[in-house]
Amino acid sequence: LLFICALFLSAEVTAFQSLSSSAHHHRPPIVLNSKKSDGDGEALAQHAYAVGTFIEFEEKKRVHIGTIEDKEHKANGGARYKVVDKDGKHFSIADKAVHFAMAAPNSPGQATKLFDEFCAAHDFSEKDLETKLEISPDLLEMAWEEANVEDTNLTPDSLVELVHAHAASAIEKYMAWRLLQTEQSHVFFKSIKDHGKTVSFKAKARKAVDAAKQAFCNSHQDSDLCLV
């Protein structure tokens, strides 16, 4: 009898631990710019990017590429960063000014190489992005059809994986993120934002795409998208 009771108690403990682990795994992270407070009424600190992170950010309506040198949490829970750009200029920006972020490699040499690639990709034209990613307007339209059928939002990662069947590199993610925000991509997709940051792209309905495509081609007759 004692043996049976011990087994029963062991099973209950195991089940509890499993449920506790599952609940912890699915617990949502603190969202950016959260206005919620803890039990003492103090604002919760939002998630902040790590020092050393490479970012695309906006300052006075100008977009830059830079590296986070320092971070701080404000009394209201918001985060601010001290950033140095590729030209050595320093900025102090709020989290909402960050458009895109990528983690820097631990190796200084690899980090320098990735940062240089990041800066170059920032200056790419729409045509450059298509060429580098090997994603033509036709493939973009096929990606829209797939996302529309599956009723799922497209991300930079999933676009690269859908087209090329491999996981996207850090630079590919950034280039795909930029490509999905071009005027041509907006024919097919609507940007979805989370706390002011564009994080995914929702496929538009077919009627909306037909209308947007016609309007786009009226002013972009030379675009490959408009060649029939």
C-alpha cells in the first residue's frame, strides 16, 4: 500500500512539474513599451536590446545604421540607447526609434564583417535587393499566393525559406525585411506592426491586390511586375 501511495504522489508531482514547465514556456514576454505596472505600482522595464546589437534607427527623419553602446531603463519603463553610427557619430535614441535589430557575432572580425554588410545592404536599391536575394516580382507574387492560401503572415525569415528552402542569414533577413516594405511589395502585403515596429506582412485579399497592381502599373510600366 505504501508503495502504491508513493507511486501516486510521484505521478502527481511529475504532472505538476510538467504543467508548471509548460505554463512557464508559454508565458508571454514583457511587451515593448508596456504601460503595465507591478504590484507596487512601478512601471515594468520593457525588453531592451543588448549592448553591441546592430540596429537600423531613425533620428530626425533620417535613417542610420549603428551599434548600441549603452542602454538604460527610464522611470516609465521605456528604454533608451546610446548609439554610434558607421561614421562615428553618437546618438541618444528611444526604443521606438529602432526599426530593425540584429545580434552581433562574438568574434570581432565576424562582427566587423557583418556590420559592413549591414551598412551596404542599407544602401541597396529595390533592384539590388531583388538581385541579392534572388527574389523576382514573380516569386514575390508566388509567396503572396502561398501566404494567402495558408492564411499566415509572412516574415523576412519565412519569405527566404519559402523561396529558397533554407534558413535566412542575418543579412538575408534584413534585406527581405526591406524588400517586403517596398512599394512593389505593398501591392501584395500589408505591414503588421508591434509597438511601432514592422514585424510581419499580411497577404492582401485578391481583389485588393488586383486593384493595387493596376494602380502600381499605371505609374510603373517598366516594372517586371507589370510586364505581361
